[in-house]
Amino acid sequence: MRIIKVEFFFSFFLLLLISLTDSFGELNKSQVSLSGNDANSTQLKQEVIRVIKPGVFDYQSQDFMVRMRVWGVEFPKREQPGYNEALTFSEQKLLSASPKIQIRQEFDLQNLKVVEVTIMNGQMNFSREAISLGIGWHSEKESNRYGPFVIAQLKAKRLNLGIWANNFNYKQIQSPSSLPTPRLPGMYNSQRSFVPSLSFWVTTFGKIHRPGCSFYQRGRGNLTSKPQGLDCRICGGRNSK
Ligand SMILES: [Zn+2]
């Protein structure tokens, strides 16, 4: 009995060790390229299929599509000066080259996957380029004052590039990393709140994922607005995290 127990713990420890080693390997790999043949959850290949707005895009992988937001940079909103430039910049940089994607955060509060994007064979960091040209500004809170972005922004400010050429207060509108305010407060009070756009992905194993989760629409399952099963621990399933 005792031996069995020991064996059990040992194999558990071994599994833990293997999974740890795997995730370290993942980090290194993702910095180089994500176009390998390994079939795991962070495998991302193919291309950017559309730019939704500056820094936000849809990424088409072999069998799933993920909406992503570029890490560490914020851009002018539609009604703010510099929006068109930021959109054009995003389209030119993201749609032309095949970008390399590194996941920084599984989801932000808008259920977007937050990623670091490098293009031109890893020579150009999208966020840093955008900041250094004054196309967008550094989101210091999100990047935790990431040095290269700090320096890029200092240069852009000194040269009065892009957004720094005018004195517009961009921060007056919410940053993408802050909580969204409900636009229809009444909706949340009603017992039968009707949210037609939100459909969950329920796998054949009964795991519930919400849009934006890396497991959303992966493998076998169904889309439904009335899911039954176990909520995913990563995305929260029925309960947004
Ligand atoms: Zn999930």
C-alpha cells in the first residue's frame, strides 16, 4: 500500500516536472516562431485576416480564429486625431508581412488575446515601431514600463512625431486595459438579460468556453447561448473573468 502511494506521488511529481519543462520550452519557441508542427494550445500559424481597429486584428489559424490586441500600446479612437494613420499603419504592418505572435495575456477585459507581434522575420516589434513613430502611445501600466517602449516614446515625444504633434488629450477616453462601462445598465438588472451576440462553445466533454478563449471553437463541440457543463477555469465559461 505504502509503495503504491509513493509510486503515485512520484509519477505525479514527474508529470508536474514534464508540464513545467513544456511550458518553458513553449516560451522559448514562441519567441522564435509559432509556425512549428507541435499540436498544442498556443500553436498559431497562418495569417492576419482583418484589422478591426488600430492594434486589434483577427488571426486565422489552421482551424480557429482569434481576435487579438497588440500588447503595450494604445491608439487614437475613431473620433480622435491620428485614428486614420493608426489604422493604415496597422493594416500595412499586419496584413502584409507574416507576423510572429507571442501571447502576453490570455484575455483582456474585452476578451481579446493580448499579444506581442514581431514582423519582418523578427526584426520589427509592432508595438515599439508604433510608439517610436508616434502612431500610438505606450501603455506603461500594461507593459510594466517595458524599457524599449519607454525609450521609443521618449524619442517620439522629443521629435514631436504623430500624436505628439498636437496637444490632444487622448487619455480622456478609456484605455483598453480598463473595465468597460455597461452601456445599457437596465440590461444587467433584468432577470432574463438578452445578449444575442454571446454564444458559448461547449466541447463534447462538457467544458464551457466563452469567445476569446483559446479553446473557443476548438476540437469537437457546439455553439450555444444556453450552455450546460463545467465552466472553463481559464476563461471562466459562463462567468466572465
Ligand atoms: Zn475557456
